[in-house]
Amino acid sequence: RKEVEQDPGPFNVPEGATVAFNCTYSNSASQSFFWYRQDCRKEPKLLMSVYSSGNEDGRFTAQLNRASQYISLLIRDSKLSDSATYLCVVNKVTGGFKTIFGAGTRLFVKA
Amino acid sequence: NAGVTQTPKFQVLKTGQSMTLQCAQDMNHNSMYWYRQDPGMGLRLIYYSASEGTTDKGEVPNGYNVSRLNKREFSLRLESAAPSQTSVYFCASSGHSGGAETQYFGPGTRLLVL
């Protein structure tokens, strides 16, 4: 089992739709959590950190459920420019600091 | 403030040739990383350096060597390239942001080994 697993996608949604991505992690010692965005043929870029209380940045909402070891990203009012791959990222410190990237979920937003 | 820079952007090698991928960061970060990204595989850590003068193996170190030249620069060397090393290579550095260690990536090097 992978340490960080994401919905395989791709997600194909119309403009204006709400879309949710899920991510589960296997190591309960994981300490910090992020969503990164990667455009085609570009580098991953930090979208937002994920806090225990949940956090929002404009149309994006991230949530963390430590008990279920589950992270989510909600995108409201999707734009064409949201088309990208979204990577779930987990930092853990047990056995040495380590950052683990999920394989990513591809999103296509259509006009 | 350029962030993380990588050279070259593209490279074609023949099997058995060697090359060095260069990476530099201007964010005064202690930690730097080299990843490879292949279709359907996600990012896999090759080597990392927690601080100047130290390097450690990641998930897929075979066939690669690294040098942490100074705090800014971290290079990746392929001594004898193989077709299995065809990939996109990303360098990253990390620093604390909002209470967590956050990674920042360079633009990548696309390598084709024939």
C-alpha cells in the first residue's frame, strides 16, 4: 500500500462546478500536509497548506481529518485555469524527516 | 529573487554518456532535494541534502551521485546514463513556512537517454 493515496482521476468537470479531491495517508505520525498544483510540463507549486481546523483560500478549501488519516481539497466555481494535476503531500518525522508525494489527480475543466 | 533554478532545461544523451544537472537556490534554505518524475509514478526522491556538507540516499539513488557544493548549490550526476534514466528531474529546496517545512521546486530538466 502506498503511503499517500489519491483519487486516480481524471476528473472532467464543466466550468462553475464544484469538485472535491480526496487523499489518505497511512502513517499516523505524519505531521504536516499540503496540496500542490502541477501544470502540464511544469514544476509542482504549493497551492495551500492543510491545517487541522481546515482552511480556505478564495475558492479553495482544504480539510484534514487526523482520526481517519484523510485530507481533502474542495474547489468551488471551477475555472478553465484550474485544469492541472493536484498533488497531496505529507511530511512525517518518524525515522527521520520525510516528504511523501501522492501520484496526483488530474483535473480538466471544460467550457 | 529567482527561487530555485536548474540547468539544462533539456538534454539528450546516448547510453553510457555522463552528465551533471545543476541546481541553485537563493532562498537561504538548508535542505535541498533531487526528484525524478515519470508518468503514473509521481515524484520519487533520488537524493537529498539536509544541510551543507551532508547528503543522503532517497528512494531511487542507484545510478546517481550528488554533490552539495555549498549552501546554494546541489548537483546531480549520471556517471553512465541508461535509457531507464529517461525522465523529468526536479530539484527542490525547503524552508519553514507557516510552521511547516515546505518545498519549492525548480522548473525541471527533461532528459532523454537513447
